Amino acid sequence: MFASLLPGAPNLRNLVSNMVLHAGVAAQSATEGAVVGTMVHLTSATANSLIVHPGTTPAERAVLNAISGHLASGGIATADPFHELYRSCEQACAHLYGDAWSNPTPFELRSAVGHPRGLHDPYAVDGKTASPSDGRRVLLRVSTTRLGPEAYAVLPRVFLHELICHVGAGDGEDPDPLSPFAEGLMDWASLHYLEAWAPVLCGGFSNAAVIHAQASAGSFKAHPSTKAARETGQDAALMLVHQRASQPEIARLAIDLNAAGRSRESKNEFVRRVLGGRLDAASAPLSDVLDGRTSVEVLLDSL
């Protein structure tokens, strides 16, 4: 995918990387990473040639259209597609959490020369959420040498994971990569909302965003311990969906559990009890929560 699209031209990944590299150089002389997303090196003519080239796949074309949409006349980018996409995701999450949402400190973008997670896949970005004491700021690191359209397409998945799983957490604890609740059940919920929101958040590259969200699953939790936490929580989510036959309802339950001002350990225990058959979405006490007869706080306090 994303092989050479024009005879004698650099491949698409190198083209986009060079574009971001120029912005990254400017960023180093200003505020760290502040203008990495301006993408100033891709001209309108080159973008249009790539978009209409018969070798460009529909997924590639959608991402190119999204990027080129941020180019002003003369091929100079004045908009910042990284911050704009983040703001759209943050606004959607604020609406999802409602009164339970606390705005994080401003989003931060930084450049990295190589793959920020030291891997050899095309998803050369990395997202982190700061501790509550630091305002749960979301930090995105973007490679200035390896960024390609796959990495741009996976950004909604990265942003929604950080915002839904960590920024929205009501436990007041630091993010824990080994939590089956935060990294498993909540990650499953973030993917559910990505699929539901992609047409609005991503526009023309919504299909590419969903495809790369799924394809990148192994990339973002490559370590066995973190992979186990993610799989455990996802298994619990799928069990609940099977019992209740309603994916949106279980995703909403996950949001309410995450927003609750209860300990992370109580929420991990919730996952363990679902997997152990001690909590069932079709039976009390969990069905009482789903049907609105009691609160998630009462349920968590009983575990």
C-alpha cells in the first residue's frame, strides 16, 4: 500500500514525510512541535496529481484529499490538520461525557525523528495522557521522517483512545497500561465510538480511519503485558454485548463506569467478575444499572 504513485517521484510516504519535516524544522525554532501539522511542503499541483493518479487506491485518495484540503492557494498550508482533528475529537468526547467531563489542559504536539515507539510499522505516531495533576494533557508525537497517510488515518483512533479512556476517567489516578478496564474495556468503547463518529470526524477518510484503527491494534500494544490487558477487557465487553445484545448500550455503560469517581481497582474488578461469570448483563445487579434502576457507583461499591 502507498507504493510509488508517480513515475520518477518519491513514494507517498516520503512525500508526506518531507512535507512534515519542513514544518518540523520551523517548529524547532519556535515552540516545540507547534507547527509540525502545517504540512507546508506539499504543493497543490502534486497533491492533485497523486489524487487523480490511477494507481491511487480509494483509501489513499481519501487521506490525500483530507490533507490537501488544508492547503491554501499556492500550496502553502495555513491550517493545522493535527490540532483541528484533535479539537473535533475532544468536542465529541465532551458531549459524550456531559457534566462528568473536565476539559484537559491544551493539546501538545511534538516532533520525533524516528518512529516514536521504536517499531517498524507505518503507524509512526504515539499518544500519551498526562497525570491528573498535570491536567490530563494529551500529547501526540509525530515522526518527521516516517509519517505517511496510514499514520494520519490512524490519528482519530489515537485521539479517541486518549480522550475516552484516560481524559474521561473519574478515578483521579494516573493512566495504567496494565489495567484491563482502562486499556481493555474502555479501548473497546473508544473503537465503538470511532466507528460511530468517523463520518463526522473524518469526512472523506472515514473508511480509512476505521480500517487503520483495526489494522493498528497490534502496533499500539505490542508488549505482551499490555496486550493481555487489552484483550482481557475486550473479551469482557464482547461477553456483555452477547448477554445484552446491544453494543451501544454496553459502550454507554463503559463511559458511565469510567466517569464514576471510584477507584481503578474497583473497575478492574468489574472486568474480572464479568469474565468470571459473576456479573451478567441480563441479570441483577448489572441489569439494574443498564435499565436505570440503580447507578454505576452503587454497583462499583458493591464489588
